[in-house]
Amino acid sequence: MATTQESGKFVTDSAIAPPQPPADGRPADAQPVAAANAVRSAAEQRYRSVLETQTELICRYRPDGTLPLASAAYCRFVGRSPSDLIDLNVVALVPPEGQALIRQQMAELRQLTVDRPSLTHTHRATAADGRQIGRAHV
């Protein structure tokens, strides 16, 4: 694009055609948003793929104990479908004799700080087939 400077301003050469809207009809300013959405969607797809193919028991729970996500391995371990687990309180998955310990450990998690950014908890868990195993949460 040719430009000239007249009285302190840059002026675009009038022979240059004005920008044309994209062929898909979306406004030009929507293209960066669409590109960002595509990148985010691809990242979410990769994340889901990792979550679904991991052999480790992975779950995330909110401060109140409800589960927003669980890996396929975790679902198999507890013998529940993902839809059964989402928004279920993790304490409900622990045998009654271990629930007080889980609540205490969850309270300790809320005390993490920059100076104490992690901790490890262990407890007994019951698999869907009735096996009792020790679990460590890092």
C-alpha cells in the first residue's frame, strides 16, 4: 500500500481498493474471535482426550466438594457414569467411616498458600468391585 505524507498526516493512496469483507460474510473483526474460538475448541478437545485416555484416577472438586469433572478411569473405579458423578459431592463416594477424614482434608486444602502450595493426603477408597485400596492425593 502506497502512502504519502501531507501536512503531518499519512494518507493512503486512493488507487488501493478498500478492504473487502471475508468471503464467509462475517465482519472482518469477527475473524480474530472465530480464530480464538477454534484454538480454544482444539485445546479443549486435546484436554478431553487426555482426560478420557488417562489410566490414573483424576477428578476435580470444588471447595464445597462437588465434582465438576472426572476421568474415565475414575468413573470406572467408582462404578459410575460421568453424568452420575458431575455435581455429586466427593464425600458421598467415601465409606461412612472415612467421611470425617475427607472433610478434614478438604478443609486443609482451603488453607493452601503461596508459601504452602501443595500437600498430600491419603485415605482408603472402595472400588466398584468392592476392593479397598489406599489412595494418595497430591
